[in-house]
Amino acid sequence: MDLSKFKPFDFQEGAPFLSITNNGVTFNKSVVLKLGKPEFAQLLIDEDDKQLVIKACEQNDDGSNKFYNKNRKGTALAVRWNSKDLLATIERITGWDLRQSGYRVTGKYHPEDKLVLFDLEQAKALQ
């Protein structure tokens, strides 16, 4: 049997998700791994449809932000952004009060575009 089109499945990656709390936005290990541990990423926001996209990019690309630090000590792969402006934008477009509750959003990985899409309308409140 020809297995040339098959790739091994990585059980350690898991589902990509985003946590949003009053303290920041955290992309889990799966997001970082699925994007290929990029040093830089773009965060794109669709305010009308209440969606976020995190996309691997190069340092010189428009909207490039520091993402994964390959020189970081330890084994943690999650990435956290503590931007108060980002949190205020998310609160404004969703109507959430992050002081009262945080949220978790499962993402959808798009390998052809090297991005993960998060639909904020599908968010679940953290307990």
C-alpha cells in the first residue's frame, strides 16, 4: 500500500484554543505548534463577525507582533499577550466584562494559510 500521502497524527498537539481573561489573551500549546512555533504573528480582527485570526508571519510584515520566543527557558509553549488595548477591544466588540468572567474559544486551524480562526461568538465562559 502506498502511504506517501499519509502523515503521522500528533496526539500531543490537541485542539487549538484561546483563553481571554482580565489578565490577558493566551494561545495554548496547540496554537503555537500548529503555527510552527513562529517568532512573529499577526492578530487580525473582524469586528463585524466577532472573529480573531492568529497567523504566522515574518518580522517585517505589516502588523507583525512578537509571538513565540524560541530561546525561552522551560517547556511551556503557550503564548500570552497582556495588551490592555487588545482586551478593551475584545470587550467592546463582544460586550463582555472580563472582570466578571474569562472566556475560552476553540479555534479552527487552516493549514493552507498557516492560521487559526477563533469565532468569539462560540466562546464559553470559564468557570
